[in-house]
Amino acid sequence: MTGLSTILIVVGLFLAGGVYSFSKQKMPKGPVVLLAGASAMCLVAGVMRIQGIWG
């Protein structure tokens, strides 16, 4: 596992926690959707790097 993969996965999990927190606080849908998309992209990019598909 490379350093960038680890960072991407950690950031993705951090953003996923933000999605959970924002949804529990009943925040507007815009920030929740934005964080969910960013979280998914970070997690997918990290896993793709680990698998050797990307980078």
C-alpha cells in the first residue's frame, strides 16, 4: 500500500464521517451530497491505487 492510497482512504473515511454527522444534524441536502460524492471518489481512487488499476 502506498502513501497516497492511504491518504485517499483516510480522507474518504473522514468525509464519510462528515456525511453521517451532517445527515444527523439535518443539514441541507447540498453539502451532504457534495461530501458523499467526494468521499466516494476518494475511497474509490484509494482502492484503485491499491489494486494497481490506477497510478
